[in-house]
Amino acid sequence: MDKKSASIVDECICADIPKALYNRVVEHCKAKGITPGEFILDAISEKLSSIHRERRRKPRL
């Protein structure tokens, strides 16, 4: 693999998600027409964004 193609390959992580929660995610995704992977990545991105906004509101020393 050259440098360019290596930089566009996605990296994966594993996370232990309780089966009951994952089943809820799958059902929600079926209803919305998206993949569970898309849903989970969006949820993580939104959470990180909200944490960043929260930190910005706090007064700095």
C-alpha cells in the first residue's frame, strides 16, 4: 500500500455493547434506514461535540 491509500483506510475499534442495547440500536437503524455503524459513529461525534461546547462555556483561569 502506498502512503496515499494508507491514509484513507479507516481504523476500527471494538467496544463491548450490551446485547439488549445493540438490539435497540439495530431496530432504530432499520426504522431510519441507516446502518448501526453510522448511528454509533454519529452518536460518538455528537457526544464529543457537546463535551467541547460544555468546556467552552466554563470560565477559563
